[in-house]
Amino acid sequence: MAGASEKIRYCDRVDVSAFLGRWVRSDTKEEGWYEYMRRFDYSEEKARLETIEPQIHIVTAVSKDSMTLVHQLPARAGNQVEYTIHMDGEYHPIPEKIFKTARTSWRANSDATWRHVFNEEGLMCEQHIPAKDKDLILRYTRSLESPTAIRIDIRVYETMEGGGEQVVQSAVRYFFRMPFKEKWLAASAQFFSGMDVEENLRTCVKWLRAAKAKGADLVVLPENSNRDRDYFVDGKPCRTKCYQMSETLDGPFVTGLQATCKELAIWACVGVDLRGAISPTVYIAQVLIRPDGEVEGLHKKHVLWDYEYTLFEPGSDEYQVFDTELGRLGLLICADGIVPEAARVMTLMGAQVLLNSLNSRGPDELRVHIPLRALENGVWHISSNAVGNPKTTGLLWPWTGGSQVCSPLGERITASEEEDDMIIGEVRPWEAELKRCTWSDDLLAARRPELYGIMTRSLIEVPVAAMYGPAPKELPFPGPEVVKVAMMQLSRTHTRQCTEWMTRRQISYAKRRGAMLGVLPELWCFRRGEVENDPKEAAQYSAQRVEAMVAAAAEESMHLCFSLVEEDDGKHFHSAYLVGPAGVIAKYRKAHLSSSELKWATPGDCLPEVISTELGRIAMMIGTEVWIPEVSRCLALEAVEIVLHPTDWDSVEAGEMAATERAGENRFHLVSVTRLDCPGRLGSQTTLAGEYISGEPIPLMRYAQGVWARFNLEEMILVELPRRQAHCKMMGDYLDVLQKRFPSRYEAVTKPTVDLYTWRNTTKVRPGDYPDGEVVYHTGAMGLKRKYNVVVE
């Protein structure tokens, strides 16, 4: 029988399965923390930042011998890692992904090791911390204070000269249980904010209450919900007036929203124009407010819409993701979604749900940008736009509404385009981990991040720098004023001989119509499935077709683009060719393969090359690569003028959304020619770069124009492409969609897929695989803690 003085291990008197679940570190409930931080030479300001930094532990398995958890540090570029600790009293390496971002005391742990053991107080973690010529020992002891609270006792020990230890510093931190919601309701409310800020606050509160009454867990409200932007003096934009009439985080508008969120226990994402630290700096911002009334985070709009550059300062902070019980959230504002980088980077940081506040008069938002950012990234996208226009003089274009809840597969719930409205949609964040789409079983795995390095090069180091701004009188690259291109829409029919004959007649007809260049569909001379069934024979036939096409180009004195099957060293490639009177000008092996192509093809090892030809700067891409925004972006940065795109539309969205967006967001001409039997049931399409000439209707400024062929009809459409259009990168008087980028913030696009901080890269566990409790919101002193995390500088 054990003696009465023998200490009983914590795990022998407490059911350790109570540790299972999702635990969020409190940013208010702590004792002695600042004193502890000072020991490691942290100033009060740095200590505050460390105190409120989000940290989440998701314990997915536990026993007396080990514990497995997902450790989330979202403020550190979305860092999250799964690891197992062993309660054997032995020292083990600290997981590298955690240690390499370590701060405060951990930084001094030169051995990068720790040990764990259940003692009588709880689960103890020990590290050796050399500091100021002393050997210190840091011990964190975790114990359950209640079913919803974990207490962390932090003690620093100093080794005595005569042996033994003494406590020289102590502190206490807490983690609270906050289980994931596997599905939840999102609300998006749309309205117009007038000049009266108090009235606008009442409007916001009204919609928050309405959303709560419908059972919503989160509400997204429009950009500048605080007030209409009447920041003009004598008809000219006035930054001083803008500053004077904008909000602060501790002002009545934001704190009024915080109080309502706390009262209702609801999340809110609200657009607010916020003052910077120094007049007249104002940022277009989004404030993410928690159900306990605290500000979880802030996003300052990176890409401004045209006139906004005359009043506001663009944000340039690193993109952030926010780990919540609703999943990993990312924030973007209106024109941030006109370009591809913001949504893409946050997706690569593990965002499952994008929250978008808009103030847009452009129909392109609800038609293209909002649903496409969901589809191309495989994430949820919840948008809220302003709607209507009460003015009767001046600029009468209305704000277009059309707020949406979009699923990763493009399923949409859409609000009115004319009236105040609110929509409610169910969000299942873990579906964003599947990354399945119409063309790939894994759209992230289909990416080739090692090829996208140009996206992180500085603005002045990329070839497109010669094309920034309006188109000059004399273009920097040689070529004709107009390139006449024939979209030659046809597919394999009847016999191969018949298809060859029809192809030759199309080429001859295009030449007689004045075409300088003809584009044929993807694998046009094969029946559907024929290549996959026998790629070797398809490659042999393709070699003959290349010779025939070169001969046709020479005979007709024109250029031709098409895709075929290529064999090299026993491997098969889906290759595009550009041929001219002198022979083959360029060849591109498709680098991003669809799931069906992976059954027979090998991916190429480079992006398409931008070729300087007698027709201008031309590049090719093939089929489903239109879905990968990095491909087109890299071509644009290489100063392409015309992109030739043999394709086979996998869906109607591939043409109406993806192709339209690629031309518009990059301002190049995109010639997409599809097979007659394409699954998307859509005809060929040329999307024009467009040249902004000032005074354009707002929809025409933003929405790339197009020329279409009819579906499933053999026809040839001749399109004239003015080269100077591709040399105008302006979408307005101030917005250059290539120059107004932040390459230093795009490093995630070049990060290997296996190293991304996505949930599926981190663990195979899903919520529901382990027991957890009920959601309980723990409230603190409102406004005390999070304000240090969202200082507007």
C-alpha cells in the first residue's frame, strides 16, 4: 500500500480525455505575465502584442502516455502544425515549424528540446533556458480548472549553487474551450449608408439583430458602412475632410458594433473607413468583431478602386488569416478581389472562408469576381455590397447589390440587385479542404509553385513595367497595329480524312478573310477519349498533323496555333504549337494537367514562353490552365499582348468567368477556341484587353468585353485585336491592375504545396473525430485587449 505522503499523478486522479477538443488562449485572463515577459527583455508594448497573439490548441487524441494536438499560430503567416508529445520524462525535439517562429523565452532554448510528464499538478512541459549566465528551467503545467478552462501555471526556476531549485518568476495563462462548428449560418446584409453616422450605426445594428433572429453565426456588412464618401471640397477630393469624417477604432461607430456583437453573441465583419495615426491618412478597412465584442482582426484594403487613390492610403500589411470556431477566415475588400492575389494568398495560408465587404457599382463583382474567387480557390466566399443610389443629380449609377454566399463549387445564394436585402446561407468550412472541381480532383496539387517566381519580383524588375499606365503613342514592342485572328471552331467528325479536309478549308477561308493568325481547339483532330485510350498512336498521328499544319501555314503565309499529343523519350505531353510560314515558332508542353490528362500525359517543366513575333508578343496556354490565375498573371508580368488558348470548356464558368477574368485582371487579349463537343456547352470566346479612355460607363471600365462563337457549330469568327489595348493597364484614371500590386506579400504563391499551412496538410483529423463540448463565449473587459493587435498606423 502506498504511503500517505506519496504524490498521486494528475492523470491517475483526473480523466485526461477531458483535455480533448479545441482550446483558445485567452487574451485577457492572465496573471504576472508582463513581469514574466520583462525577464526576457520584452518591452510593455511587445509584451502586449505577445499577450493578445492568437494561439489555439486542438487536442485530437490523449492518454496517460501521449497527447496529439494541432497547434495553430495564425498570426505567424497562418502557421499550424500537428505533433505528438510523449509523457515519458525524456527530452525530445520541439517541432521545427513551431520552434522556428518561437518568441520570448522559447527563443533562448538553444537545444530546441522539451520534455513532458504528468506530475501531481497536471501535464508539465519543461525546457532549459540559458539566460544571463544562468541555467534557468522553464516549466508550463497544464491542468483543468473546469470543463471549459485550462490553467497554465508558468514558473521559471533557477538552479541553486548548493543544489536544488528556487522559483524566480511565475505567471498564469488560460485556455478556454471553443469547439469548431462543422456547419453554421452566414448572413450578408446589403444597404446604402448615408451621411448620418449615428443613423448608419442603427442600420447596422438592425441588420445584426435581424441576422441573429434568423440564427446566423456571422454577418458580413458592406464596405464603408459608417458613411457615404462625400469627401469633396469645390468638386475635388479632399483628404483632410476624409480624415476628419472617418472613424477610429475606439470611436462610437466601432464600439457600438462591438457592444451589439457582445449582446447578441454574434460575429460581424464590417467595412469602416478608419483614420491612420497621422492626418490625413485614412484606410479603407474591415473590422472583424468576435461574439464577445472584441476586435479579432483588421484588414486594410490593398487594391483601391480608382478614385479611392485620391482620398485613401492603400494598406500594405501582410495578409492574415483568423482561426475561429467557424473555421479559418480571410478578409478582403471589394477591389482586392478584382485581382487574383489576395484571395489566392489567403487560400494558400489555409483560409476556408473569405469575407468580402464591397462598395461596388460594377456588375462584374456578382457576375465574375465573387463566384470565381470561390471556384478557383475551392473556398467559401461571403460578400456584402452596397445597393441603390438615393441621389437624383450627379453620378447616378447605382451600387449593384447582389451580395452572395458562394460555396467552393460555385453554388450561390444571391441577394437583390436593387433593394435592401439580407441572405442567409449554410457554410460547411471543411468542404473547402476537398479542393475538388470540374477539372481536377485537387486544384491545389495541380499548381506548380516552383514556376511562379516572377510574381514575387519587384514592380520594376518585371518586363511588364514597360507597359504600366496608359498606352503610349509608340508601343515599346514591335508589331502591327491590329492583329486579325480567326477563331476556327471545329472538332473531329466522321473520319480523320474528313476532319483534315475541313481543317484545311477553314485555314484557307480564314486567310481569304484577312486573318493573320488562326487558332484551333484543344486536340481538335481527335474524338473525345481517343488520346487517353492510345496516347502512343495519338502522338504518331499528331506528328503528321504538325507537319501538315506547318505546310498549311507556309502555303497561306499565316500563323496557326493548335494543341496535339507529343511523345518524347517514352513520355507523352499535351503540347501547344505556334507555327508560321518559316516553321515551328514555339512549342509549349502543358504544365498544369487536369485529372483526366494525368491518366496519359506528363506535365511540362516550365510555363509558356512569351515570344516576340512579327505579330507582337504572344504566348500559349492550354485548356484548364485558364482556371489557374498564376499562369495568366505570370504571362502578363512577362509583358504578353495576346494569349492563344486552345481549349475544351469543362464548364460554362470556364469561359464566362475564368477566361473573362484572366483578360480583365491582366489586360491582355485572350483567344479561347473550344471543341464543338465541349462539356461546358459554350462557344469559342475572344476576351479583349480593352483600353481605358476616361469617361467610360462604370460597367465597361471593369468588365472585359468579348466576341463569341455559337456552341456546337462549325464556324470561323474573325476578331481584330488592337495591340495598343494590351499596353493600357489602367482600369480607371488611377488604378493600374499590374502596377498596384504588392509582390513582397505574395511569397505564399511560390511555397511548395506540401509546405502550405492548410488544415489538410496539417492533419487528417476532422471536427467530429474527437469529442468536444458546447460553444460558450467567454467575455472579458471589452476594448481592453484586442486594440493592441489592430492599431491603425
